[in-house]
Amino acid sequence: MKRLWVTGYRAYELSVFQDDDPKVKVIKSVLKNSFEARLNMSDEEFWLISGPQMGVERWAIEVATELKTTYPQLKTSIIEPYQAVAQRWNEQNQAKLLETLAKVDFHAAVSNQPYQSPQQLRDYQRFMLEHSDQLLMIFDVDRESDSEQHSKPSWDYRAAQRYQTQYDYQIQLINFDDLQEAATEIAEQEEPDY
């Protein structure tokens, strides 16, 4: 069995505020290509594990859900860091999470309590690392080094790097150059031939 943790930027960190934003199409295309490359290597059961966040995590689950018809070995899971993670979200995003949860094969929370402290987030990272073999992130290290603020995936990336010093753990990053290249390819494919 293989287990892939997929995470990355939240929608607002990418300035995505609508589901039909062209950036979503590009991100989903890149994720689909990455998932298919892994799934085509083996018929072995493959778990895609992600979190509940609106953004890369939700888009990853949406892409994987579509791929399940072609790849029956693919299973999906959403793991929340703590109970009622979406409690402060607007109703629309709460509804989207419930819709997504209805499509996954497994759903649970690491902590059975609502948010109490940052320790729950560290426990979540540790859980995700210990229950996956590899990490796929949409994350740009260069962007983070140029910024004084750290995004959610920067904390996950650092935790994975620390974990990697002690365990055989693969980290694959998809950065903004990769996304731009994919956007260019998509645009070229969609151009009409005259």
C-alpha cells in the first residue's frame, strides 16, 4: 500500500476566491498528472491523504474522486487536525467541505477536541507524516524566503524536512514555475487552429 499526503496553499493564499478561477484549472491539471503518474506505476492500493482546507487540499480530493473510476485502487481520506475545523468558515465553505467529506473513503480528526492550541497542529503534522510515505505539495520555497510571513504549507514543509532527516520520506514540490509552465501548455492546447 502506498500513501501520499497532498497539501499546499489555501485558496486565499493563491488569491483564488471563485471555483471557476483559471488558476484552479491549472492546479487540478498538475495534480491529476502527478496522481496518474503514481497510479500507473502499480495496481497496489493507493491512499491519497489530505486535509480539509479550501484550496490545494480540496482540489486534490476533487481530482482524486474523478480518477477513482479509472483507478479502482485509489482511496481518498481527509484528516482534520481537530474537531469542528470548519466552525468559523462561512456557510458556503462549510457546505463545500461536507460535500467533499461525503465522497472520501475515510474521514477522521487527529484531536477529538475543538481548537485549543498550536500543539494540535504539530500533532496533526506528525500524524500526517507518520501515516504517509511521501508528501506532494504545491509550495514555492523561493516565494517563502522572500516573504516575512509564512504560509500554512511552509510549516508543513519544514516539518517534513525534519522528518526526512530521520526517515526514508519523499517530498515533491510543485512551485510557481511549474504551475506557470502548465498554464502555458493548457493555453496552447486550447488555442484554436486557424
